[in-house]
Amino acid sequence: MRVFVTGATGFIGSAVVRELLDAGHQVTGLARSDSSAAALAAAGAEVRRGALDDLDSLREGAAAADGVAHFAFIHDFSADFDFAAACAADLRAIEAIGTALEGSDKPFVMSSGTALLQPGRLNTEEDTAPPESFGAVRARNEDAAVALAGRGVRSAAVRFSPTVHGRGDKGFVSMLIGIAREKGFAAYVGDGANRWPAVHRTDAARLVRLALESAPAGTRLHAVADEGVPFRDIAAAIGHHLDVPVRSITAEEAPAHFGWLANVAGLDAPASNTLTRKWLGWEPTGPSLIEDLEEGHYFA
């Protein structure tokens, strides 16, 4: 299969490229910069120059491929990040790719997140985001991608865990470690019983490949290995490796300690992978989040 991958040099996207190539597929990756193009070429992929807002390039790349994996998203972790604008750009990209694939029965896999779902209970692949929630604006993109199944596209949304962990991770876990270094202690909110789903990067990449190969049209899949890791366990592992105290803080203290990450640190959104495993035969084999932290590479 010839697969067009956006976000192909990101933490998840580069693992997907490697997984696809190792499985015998051909890959063309979208590259905005010379360094991204060089990285793709070094990995053995072909290069299409373009960007998320270059809709013609997206349409052309999709039309020339046998399937599309869409992972490009504007990730800006600054305090003034315009999440709604980033979601709007992503929706335009999804619509452009969908137009190119319409009526072809080709696979289209896009990225979403389990953190968009209902907090405080175990969410399944059949659950959707509450319409009044903060995450609903991105959940609309997921809905748009899944709806392409009605237009002759074998579309699927992969909901990634809040932490896709592994060597080279610069996401939430790395940020929490940086905060603990700066503040001199690792914190959790309240009793720290709130739960984060987690998945190892290699397991996530394998799930994407399986989705491209065989996911039924219109499915939502969970890239989840740990259904819900108590946040206090994450803080304890960080404190142990940094040799700093581990403390509870109140919800009122969380914004001063975690900054904009406070809402994520208090997230309680466990998620199931039962239907994903049933539909695709996917079985996570990588280390759990706590095992990955215990390996020490996050602290090197």
C-alpha cells in the first residue's frame, strides 16, 4: 500500500512511518521544512513538500496514495495557544483529504484523543465527547472524519492516550518532569486518584498500521494500553528518579504549580481498548507508562 502520512516527522508520525516501511508499505511523508524532508528521506520514505494549510498539496498527496494517515496538528503549548484555530485548520485539512478520497473506499486514519471524552468514568470506543466540553471543538473533526464513511471512504479515528510514551517523548510526561525539577517536588492534585490512559509509542504505531490495513469504515479506535494510571503513581515515579519529595496540592494551587498543564494534571478519563482489540486483533506489548519511567531514559 502507498500511504500518504501528514505529521510524518513528529513523535507519533515518525514511528508510524517506520512501522509502515517495516511492514512492506510505501510511504510518502508531508514535509514543511528541509530538515523534515531530510529525516523522511533518511528513513526510506518519499517526500512531498507542503504544509497543513497547503490544501492543494494535501489533496494531491491523498489522491496519489492508496491510503492516508493524518497526524499533522498545530501543537503549541504556550499559554496563548489558540486551540479553536488549530482545530479549524485541522478540519480544513480533513475536508480536503476527504474530498480527494471520496468514493474510492481507500483508508483514511486521523488522530484524535481519549482526553476529549467524558471525565470520571471508563470510556469506550462507542462514547463521544460531551457537546458542552472544551474538547468538543476537536471532537467535531473526529466526527467529520468518521462521517466520510458515508461518502465512500474507509475512515477511522484513532484516539490516542494523553501520554504516548517512549524514548524521545517531549509531551506531557516530559513537561511534568521539567516542572518537578523546577519546583523541587513532584505534585499531584488532591488524592491523585485521577487516571491517565497511556500507550507506548510502538504499540500506537502498530495500531495505526492495522487500522490502515483493516479497520472497518467509520470506526473509532483507542490507542490505549494502560486504561488508567493514577496520577499519584506518575508523580511518585518522577519524584523517585529526581530524588525530590512527592506532595499533594489543592486544585486551587494547581494552576500556580502546573501552569496551563493544570487541567491535564487533574484529568480523570480512563479509557477501554476492548473493542479496538476485538476489531483489529491489536495487543499492546510495550512497557507500561510506569515501567517506561522506571527505565530512566526520561531523566537522562
